[in-house]
Amino acid sequence: MTRYSMPLAAGSAASALLVIVGLAVVAMLLLLFWRGRQRVRRRPEPPRPGQPRGDSWDTPDSSDSPNPPDSPGPSDRR
């Protein structure tokens, strides 16, 4: 052995501990990824854009006259 060389491997007990810690980290990352996907799946859909004139009470044909002849108006009520 030279002056600058030293063993790089861990002992058997430390090696087993590092393997267990590594597996726990991998398991935790997989669990967090799975939980994140479940959360995104449960998120409500974004609102869809409304259609043009979707909130209008008048149709383009009925906007010309205030009371079209085929619809009852305020004066037709009794």
C-alpha cells in the first residue's frame, strides 16, 4: 500500500446500512411520484371558454324588435 492509497469500500455492516438507506430513498421517491399523479388526477378540470353570446338572453333575430309578434310581451298578459 502506498502512502496515498486507502480503502474506499465500507465495511459489511456499513455497506448493508447504506443499501437499506438507498432502497428507502428510492421507495420514498416512487411513493411521492405516485401520490403526485393521484393528486393531479383528482384536480378539477379548468373551466371551458364560453361560447359567443352564451350569456345573452336575446338571439340575433329577436334583437331587431323589442317584442316579436310570435312571443307574448308585457302588454299581452292579463
